[in-house]
Amino acid sequence: YQTAFEEILLDVTWFRFKIENYSLSALNAVHDEEMNCHQDAHCILQMQNLIPTATKSDLAKIAVDPTIIARFNPMVNLESRKSLRSSILTWLRLCVYEDKLTRLISLSKSASTDELLRELHTETVWDTDENPAWLVFEVENMLQIRQVQYTVAKHLI
């Protein structure tokens, strides 16, 4: 199993990297071929620290509160903001899958079959679009919320 998990991990990492670069580029640069002066002005404002430069941790914040996209790039229109947030949610999901695959590789080397199967059977049962903060929690803590945990949390909320 280990080799298969490692091959999948390479693919997931590649896609996560691509989406991460796309998202950061969309936030940190103005993509307007007709009016290149906007890009120049945006760069000057970034150099003066009047507009922040987005980082990976900012992507997690945007997933929870997409209105802050305008702080990084006021030129991003509403439709593009929705698309960017969707990309960021996909990026977060891929981060969770990367962590899961890393756990699976580790378990396939050292753990019992029962532990490996338990990890394989763990799946996201809640809507990541409706609960982006939970997705961010999973990424920040390198874990995956199990169905029982989701059920308890849902009952408490």
C-alpha cells in the first residue's frame, strides 16, 4: 500500500501547489492586460505596505471571510472572488488529503491493519463549503474530523 499512497501523495501535492500558486497570484497581482498601469500601481502600494502581500495563512482566513480579498487586491471583481474562494476551499481540502496520505504512509509502515483501515474509512461527512472554519481547523491541526466528532459537535451547536 505504501507505494500507492506515495504516488497519490505526489499527485495531491502537485495539485495543491498549483492551486496555492494560482490563489496567491490572484491576490498579489493585478491581471489586467489592457491596463498594465494597475499592476504597477498595485506593486507600488505593496512595496509601501499599503496593500498587504497574501501568504498561505491568509488563504485560510479568506476561506472563512472572503470579504478580506479586497484588502489584498481591490481589483478582483465579485465573480472572481467567488471563484477564488472556491479555489481556496479546494486548496484546503487538498491540504487535508495530503495530511491523510502522510498518516496512511506512516501507518502502512508501522501500524496494525486495524489502524490503517480506520484511517482509510475516515471521510469528511460535513459540507466544507458551509463550514470552512472546520476545514481550516483540520488543516491547522493536521487532522481529520471523524464522523463521531462531527455528530457530537453538530449536537452541541
